[in-house]
Amino acid sequence: MPPLDAKPNEIESYWLPFTANRSFKKRPRLISGAKDMHFHTPDGRKVLDATSGLYCVNAGHCREPIVKAIQEAAGRLDYAPAFQFATPEVFQLSSQLALLAPGDLDHVLFANSGSEAVETAMKVALSYHKIRGEGARTRFIGRERGYHGVCFGGISVGGMVNNRKAFGNMIGGVDHLPTTYNRAKQAYAVGEPDWGAETAEDLVKLIGLHDASNIAAVIVEPVAGSTGCIPPPKGYLERLRQITEQHGILLIFDEVITGFGRIGGAFSAERFGVVPDMITFAKGVTNGAVPMSGVMVRKGIYDAHMTGPDYAVELFHGFTYSGHPLAVAAGLATLRLYKDEGLFERARGLEKPFADAMMSLKGLPHVADIRPIGMMCGIDLESVPGKVGARGYDALERAFFEHDLYIRLATDTLVTAPPLIVSESQIGEMRDRIAALLRALA
Ligand SMILES: Cc1ncc(COP(=O)(O)O)c(C=O)c1O
């Protein structure tokens, strides 16, 4: 091994994910610390975090109880094998998650990223049908503009074209529902729009085309996040539930963004009053401090797998780091913090002032639509003709360098989703900085 300082520290080696690398490397946006509502930069600036990192830091940054829990766990047990062994704490976290999940979604499989959670849920759906003698149920139905991570199952059921177009055939046997978004019919709706539940009827058409006996599951984000925050139309999720239930098709809610207080309750299923068969989660479960994700599974799905000799593995699936001790410690401390500070309830209380602040951006230069729901909001900007994404990128750079604001970008859509500890005056600050930024954009 060569001496590790043999090569000078340089900017080239790191290939940044989901990033315009060449632009970034000309003018790097560096973050060196964080506390509560702010990132800290190496040049000493405090940058207001308007999107909870990547929608994960729901309790704010570097919260002491979580930091301490991770430190304690790291000194006590660095790793325990995830297969055939477990720590006492992983049962504690599983029980708490089962308590928080709706209906009888009372079993949990752990993974490390949202993408892995999605692959896990898809595999469980296949395995469940096979065990029950319905092995022909292999087709999946996703939705246009859906985001379910970056692995092959997830991009197959996902519907964001840039995430799919370079990667060949993906997995076969996948169809997509139409997006529920229609600007002409829904622009500037606050919360769930009135128009759009009828788009769920396309599921009936797909069942007519393939026959329900060939369909394993439908997977949707209750609120589409990464595409730019698209709330579900009134009655839409209920209709998906009715149709799937009627035809023995599993319904998977991908709550990687919408979980842990972002939209309401521990899972947005609670707010929308719809109980799916599986829920994928990640991000907020550890407040972003240690990677962790998982799938909440209905009791019947777990029970169906508990067959065969009792020495035999029931599901040939899992990850080296499923239920990692550091992630579990972070998860337990995070859930306790959410509870102790009443952050889910706090978020519901802030929903109106947050929506009012975001909606007050209507009429500012380039704004084409605003979509708040819960503590998340998409702000569509008109694209520069022939240069889709250029205005959004300009906004991202200016926000960071000129307005001390971190904001998430989806092409030409800005998305705000602040930590749930945000104060009303900080919501006002966010709004004012976005307004100033919009006025400065070309
Ligand atoms: C709904 C949804 N599913 C899956 C993922 C993938 O998560 P990860 O980036 O942790 O793989 C994301 C990430 O934003 C997401 O929003």
C-alpha cells in the first residue's frame, strides 16, 4: 500500500452522484458542519436548510440525543452478523415501528437505503404470491414521474425518464399508471387537488389487459417527492386501495420521503386513511444520521412465509448491514426525539403557515405552479426555452452562494421540506430568500 498522502488532495477523483460534476468542480458547494436548521460552510457561512438535507433530517441537524446514542453504540458493538443473529435493540426498534405503522403492518425487514427497501418490497411481493400458489403474479405497476430509487427494480417501476433512459431494458413485465399531475386542472392547489382521482381508473384498464392473476403489486409514492412534490388527488389513494384489494394485488406505498412527520403522522398512510400492504421507509427513520431503511409488511404476508421446516431460511433476502447496530441506535434515539418533542404534531401545526408562505411566492418571476402539502412544497419554474434545467441550476447555485439557502432541485422545480423544528420566522426567512432569488434569476 502506498503512503496515503502520496497524492495531493484534489477535486477530480470523486464522481458526485446525481450532480452536474463539471459545473460543481468549477465552483464546489462545500458543507463542513451542521446544527439544527443550518449547514456550516468551510468559509464560515451559515446556510439555512430548506429541504432537510435530502428530506431526511426531520429533527434538525446534529441533535445531541442522536449523536450520543450513535457514539455509545459505536463503542459498545461495532457490528453483529445480520443473518441468524440479532441484537436486543433491533427488536426494540422493530416493535416501535410496528406500533407506528397503520393497520397490521407489524413486521419489518431492514435495509440501508430507500433503493434497497424498494427492491426488498418487490421481492417480498413476488415471494408472497409464489408461496400462496399464485406464482404467475409477477407483473408490477408503477406510475409516471414516480421515484423508487436507482436499482433495477426501482427504476423499472419508477417513471422519471432521466433515471431510466440510459439503462436498457430494466426488469420486464412493468406498466405505469399515468401521473396524477395536470397543471391546467390543478395549478396552485393547496394540499390534495380536486382533479385527478379518475387517473386511478387506468389501473382497471391494465388489469383488463393483463388479468389480475398476473399482477403482483402496484407501487406508488403517496406524495410523489423527487419529481417535485405532487400531492395525490382527493380520493385517488382510496381508489387504488379498492381496486387492488378487489383483485388480490398488493399495494406498496413508498414512504421514503413521506414518512416520519413530513406529510402527517409517522407514515402518510395515516393522514390519507389508506392502509397499504407494505410501506417502504428510510431517511427520517434515523434523522439521516446513519443509513437505514426498511419495509413494513402486513402480518398476513409474514405469516404466509412461515412455512416449511423450522430450521430452514424462509426468505432468501437480506443485507450484510440490515439492522446495523449504529443505525438501530440512531433509529431508537430519533423516534424518541420525535416523540419527546412532539415533532409530528408540530409539523401538522406548521402546515398552514408553511403553505401560506410558499403560496405567497405566486406571481413572482418564473413561477408556474406551487404545490404545498404537509411540510413539503414544489415550486415549478418556467424552463428556459431549449435549456430545461438551466434555470433550476442557476437557482440552486445562487441560493447557496448569494442567499445562504440550501434548497433541493428537481430539474426546474424547487422543493422545500424544512426540518420539522423550523420556526415560523425561519419559514418567513426561507420564503424571503426564495423571493429574492427568483427576482435575481435570468
Ligand atoms: C420515494 C423514494 N423511494 C426511494 C428512494 C431511494 O432512496 P435512496 O436514495 O436512499 O436509495 C427515494 C430517495 O429519495 C425516494 O424518495
